[in-house]
Amino acid sequence: MAMPPQLARANRRHCRHSEPRPTVELMPAICITDLRDAIPRNYGTNIYSSPFRYPQIRHLRLSYRSIEIVDHHDRSQVFGIQWIPTYFGKHRAIFVCSTCCCAAIRLFGRYGNYACRFCQGAQYLSQKQNTATRKRLAAAKLRLKLGGWPDIREPLPRKAKWKHEKRYQRLRNQVHALEAQAKQTRFRKEIDIRTFGYHVADSN
Ligand SMILES: [Zn+2]
């Protein structure tokens, strides 16, 4: 059957049958900043079994120039590690994505294969949303920064003793401004709580 003219005219960006692009915040990731201190600075290998931060991985083998990721199915993937000058003394380690050979801070897993965010075709949650949802998400992340709960219905936390008054006020005003705009929209869905996993882990 010929394609109906409405469908032919439709400006589809993606094939309807292709999988949606994965979301960065929801993918298992290995971050070089977690591992910098674990990388041996000379010849030798450090092996980590069932690393606490990475339940999806059985072993991590770290050497000065490479990292081997072995998952629970004994599949192994090796990535290069480069040391880049920072102009403040020590060189800083960074992963090299095996697919595109570009530098990457994080490697993301999809069906057990690790690669950089671009090779995985992953998008940040904020890239997938319209303006109102993006504002709600930004407000939720700021709420976490202030030490509170991300939900708009929760009261904003009081200023922690060790925080600067001005900084606290600024963040609070930003949350109010973003939420005032987001409140004009009726959202059908809650924000997926897993989205904040990285932000919470990051602030510790
Ligand atoms: Zn890549």
C-alpha cells in the first residue's frame, strides 16, 4: 500500500519503530573522578572486585594507561586512560572512548556495552523536555542543592548553619522563580526520582 499523504508530509525526526534515545541520568555510568585515586601511578594493576559504587560490574582492572571492565557475564571491555595536563601541577586522568577515540569523564553502559555519551546517543533529561518541565527539573535540582526534597509541594529547607546567607537567599529565589513559572503548567507525571541519583551521589 502506498504511504498516506499525511504521513508522507509529516516531518518525523525519528522512525516510529526505532528505540527512543536513552537518558543520561538513568544509565549506569563509570566516572573517572571516582577512580582517579585508585589508578596506579606506575607499572602494576589494581583490581577491584564487585566495586561498591558499580553493582553492574564484577571486576575493574586499573592500570596507568587502561581500564578493563568485566561484567557479571564475564564480558570484558578495555578503555584507554590518558593523562592530560591541567597547568596546576598534576596531570589528570581521563577515559578514552573506544568507539570515537574522544576523551570522556564518564562511560555509560547500554546492554552491557560501555561508551561515551555521544556514542550511546544519550540525551540529558532536560534535553527531552519542553520549557516548563525543564524549569520544574531545574528547581528540583536546586532544592536538592539546598538540602531539601525535590518535590515542589515540600517546604524549602531552612538555611544550614555553615552556608552563606547570600548564597542561600540566591538559590531560594531561583527556586521560587522557576517554580512560579512551572506552576502554570499542570503536569501529568511526577519527575522520575532516579533522575537525581547522580546529583545526590555527586554532592557527597
Ligand atoms: Zn565515543
